[in-house]
Amino acid sequence: MVTAIVHIKTEVDRIPEVAEEIAGIEGVSEVYSITGDYDLLAMVRVPAYEDVAEIIPGRINKVPGVLSTETHLAFRTYSRHDLEAAFSIGLESAD
């Protein structure tokens, strides 16, 4: 699984609409409204690097109101939440 962290600058008056549209793109797992130099942060989780190229320049950058993006690729996951999810795949709850 490839994870990309995408910082997004938008037209200020379109932040909610842009966020909603980006959140609906397949491969985008979360979109956050953030403080700082960027308006939104999107988490992209896809099976292959080629998919990152399709989603970010091919879809996110084409959403009306997106002014620019900056993308960071994750090397490893250290989040307890993500690790627990990975180890529970295929296991049924004992409840």
C-alpha cells in the first residue's frame, strides 16, 4: 500500500466544496481542513505508485478551486491504528 500526504491550497471561499469533492475521489481516505500555508490535507492510500500519479495530478489537481498541491510519500507506517487494522484483516471479532 502506498500512502501519499497531499497539502492543498484552494480558493478560500470554496474550501468546503473542494474538500467534499476530493473526499469523494477513489483512493482518498481522508480530507482535513488545516491551519498554516495550506487549506486542506488529503490522505491518499493506493496499491501502487502509478495510482498516485493518476489520483493527484489526474484528479485532485483538476478539482475546481484547487490552486496548488504539495505531495509527500510515506516510507513506513508507525501508527498504532494502521498497524492494528493491518493485523486484523480477515479475522473475525471474538465478541
